[in-house]
Amino acid sequence: MTADPGSRSLRARLRRTVLLVAGLNLAYFSVEVTVAVAIGSVSLFADSVDFLEDTAINLLIVVALAWSPHRQALAGKAMALVILAPALAAAWQALAELGDPVPPDPAALVLTAGGAAAVNLLCSAVLARFRHHGSSMARAAFLSARNDVLVNLAVVAMGVLTAWTGSGRPDLVLGLVVVVLNAGAAKEVWETAEEERLAARALAGEEID
């Protein structure tokens, strides 16, 4: 049976979009991780891992577009686990800095996080039109970009607070915010992927438990 032209068009547009998003994320990852290491910021380092995570997610989407609905659902579950990676990285860094947190340079923090917010806002905007039509994989990419915008804005606010207080504590607190946001997104993507797995089984005529 010939594939539906509308479906082929949607897949082609989604493929072009996620390749663009992957490129933007990889480029800004190199910027953010360099600044994070230079100023010793836990939250900025965690956010840079988010950019690397988003690159991996979008590249995996390109590969998985040729897969069956069942395999796409499994890929969605894998991405739910990938989303947890930066949360774990942030938690590890926060624990390492817990005893004696050193405040990062507020100006570099705010400027870098502001640039990250602009990149993620652009990515979430171009992915938004696919979040209900492109499977759990596209939803994973959209949710990750959307959550990253919130984290970026929190980093900007935290940079201002750091400049005011001269304390490294806000940097640690933001690490916990990253954990919560990514855990919530991972849960939602996992649930969407499970719904798709059941739908694929039903379409194939399999019995659903």
C-alpha cells in the first residue's frame, strides 16, 4: 500500500525541523559548557548537558522516523530515560558543591543563560506545531526545549540573585529545579510512548492486557 502523501509530507517537515534544532543545540552546547567550566557554575553546567541531550533526542528522531509505530513508541520510552540524564548530572554537581558553594560570575551567567533562552525559545517554537502530530519523539523534543526555556530564565534570575547576595546557594537550588522539570517531562513522554505502544498493538490485532 502506498504511504499517505500527507503523512510523507509531515515526516519530511519534521525531519528538516529536528535537524535544524539538533544543529542549534549542539552549537550552543559548546558555548555554554565552556562558560560553565570557566566560571564554575553548577546550574549552567547542568543546562549545557540539556543542550547535548536535546541534540541526541533530535538526531534519534531523524533515525526513528523510518521505524514502525511500535519501534517509535519504544524510542519514545528511551528518550524519556535520556531526559533524566541532565537531572542526574545536576544533582551530582549540586552534591559535590554542597559543602562549600562558590558563587559563579553573575554577569557571565546572565549573558550566557539569556542566549540559551533565546535558542531554546526558537527551538520550542519550531517544534510546537509537531507536538500533537509527530508522535512521542516529537513531543519529547518539544517538552525538553520548552522546559529548557524555563530553566534558562531561572538561571538569569539566579544570576541576579547571586550578584545581590554574593552567595553560591542559588546555583545549588537551581540544580534541584532542573531535576524536577526533567523528571516531569520524562514521565509525560513515557506515558505518551506507552499509549502509542498499546495503539500499535491494537492496530496489529494483538490482544491488549
